[in-house]
Amino acid sequence: MKPSRRPSSSAMTKPSSRYHRYPDADYAVPTPDHFLPLLYILGTAKGELPYTFNNVRNLGSMALTGYAFGL
């Protein structure tokens, strides 16, 4: 599989740690444990593009997509 596309520079400069200020944030991220692990991963990735695996949606919305760095 191909690496994921790199986000636009404007998307990368948005304050991800302030996600709760965005409209519908409570719906998208019901509790912080759904989102905070992403911040750890973004910090350790050091700009590297991830390898995407298991990119499948079940029932139209359930996704268990995985991302690997350093491969």
C-alpha cells in the first residue's frame, strides 16, 4: 500500500490540542481517550508518512484502520 497523503500545511499548523473548541468536537471525540493517543503518534512520527493498513470500513462507518511508522 502507498503511504497516506501528507496533510496540507494549513492542516498541520492548526492547534490539534485544542480540538474541543471546534464545532461538533463532543460528537467526534466523546472522551479524550479517543483522541489524545493521536497526539502522541503525531509527535513521534517526526514528519514521516505512515504506512496505512487494514483500511476497511464495516457497515459503512466502523473503521479499524491502522498506521505504522518506521517501516
